Amino acid sequence: MEIVRVRDKIYQNFVAPSVALGNFDGVHLGHQEILRHTVDTAHRKGRDAIVYTFDPHPRLVLNKVPEVPRITTPSERARILELLGIDVLILAEFTPEFATQTPEEFVENVLVEELGVRNLFIGENYRFGKNRSGTPHTLKKMSRELGFVVHVVPPVRYGDVPVSSSLIRDHLSKGEISQANALLGREFTIQGRVIHGHHRGKALGFPTANIKPEVKLHPPEGVYAAYCQTEDGSVNKAVMNIGYNPTFHDRRVSYELYILDFDRDLYGEYLTAYVVERLRSEMVFQDPEHLKQQIIKDVEYARSLLTGSPRLLL
């Protein structure tokens, strides 16, 4: 997949591509439906399937918020889009000047002149242009005049609830991993490079790989069942602890992976944890021996849950 970063204007030449508009944070089931239609329509004609999105997130510029909690890092999102068949990811720089464009200017200048869009795919709630005044109705009206087709993809529902990034963030913040994973259509991932820790796990008989995670939304402190993928591509069952290790009075949160039935030095490697379920909250133990007995229980519980493999390997 080609990644195009745009500061001013898109200079690549595309021939009647299919384009999906949106932020696509999480690339959840609703996003995947939009992307599936985009890819299928483009590839039937031998044309490019394009995702057009913004970097930084418009809310950071328009609302002056310090951060928008991401479900996926930029690299995770790009990798998932690639696995779903997207050919080109366009990351347009969102600036205050860009935000002053009217919906009509955005359609004419970007979608038609620069991209040459033939088929455009959006969700029902897509808004764009100055003051978010552009709607699917705006696009459909202009498309008839400018020679492209707008496809409005209905939201995907899980049970009685429409799938959304905000709902997934809510589940993750509460440690409701299985609920979040159901809406993502895959396991939530935490990635990071292995760093030196306190080596307490080894002393207890459970050596852990301590990782420095990429910046994104993470679930709360606790113990989790997960699959761990190492740099060589192998995937193993694991127990992951996120927290402050209250038994040892640590002051900084740590991310520790005890990889089951595994014995290899991973220092410096980049690991991906596919988080499956929360086993328990973080607890204080009266001594290391009681902690060890609880870890034994955690491992057995994790084994009972980890009976397959991750649904989407990054």
C-alpha cells in the first residue's frame, strides 16, 4: 500500500478511483463495511481503492483539545487498511486554513480535481467542510453535476447497538475487552519494544518481557489474557499485566508479558499483544509467595481462554 502525505496538493495521477472518506480510528466493523465496498468496486474495474483521511485529527485543530484517544496508532491503522485491500492511504495535513474550505470547495478541489474520484464511499454520519456543514446530501447533489457516484453505507449494528469508535473507547476504558473486540472484529492490540524491567518475574518463576507501548488508548490496570507476536512472526499465548505492581509499591505503570511455554531473550524486539480478555483487576498481595500463587491461577485461566489464534495478524 502506498502512503501519501499531503501538505498542499495531491500531485499523484489516479484514474477514476474509488475513495473512502473518514478517520477510520479502530477500523471497526462499520469501517470495514465501508472499506469492503470501496475495495470491491475499485478492483472489479482494475482501479485504485483509496482512503482519504486527515493528520492530525481535525478535533485537535478545531477544538484545541490536547489529544484524541486513539484506538489504533497510525502505523496499526495503516497496516489494517493494507490487509483489507486498500491501495493508497492519503494523509492530508489538517490546518486552520484547510478548515475554512466550504464543502463545495473541498469536493471540487480535492475530490474531483486532485483525486478524480469515480465512486465515493462514506458513512451516514459523515460531515465535512467549514463548520462541518457538508453532509451526504451535499455530496449526492454535487456528484450529479460533477460526474461521480456517492455510496452512503448504513451503520453496522452489533445486537441493538450501532458500532462506533466512541462506544469501543468506552468499553476499553472500562476494561471490557471482549465487548470492544466484538465491535472491532478483531483483537485490540498493544505494541511496543521490550525494555529492561525489575526482573521480579524471573525471581518468581515467571519471567516477563517489559514493553514500552506506543501512545494510544489503553485499558485500565489489571491482568489480561493475550496472544503475543514476536518479530519473527511466531504467536504464543501470554498473560499481560498492566499496572503499578502495588505489591512492590511501584510509581510508574508497566506493561509486562509473561509468554507461556517460551524461553528466549526478547530484549530490544518489537512485540504485538492481541488482548483477548481481562482476567482480574490489579491486587495487593501480602508477600511475593501469595502473588506467585495468584499468577499460577492467572496462567491457567488464560490457557482456558486462549484456544485459537488472533483474527488479524499485523
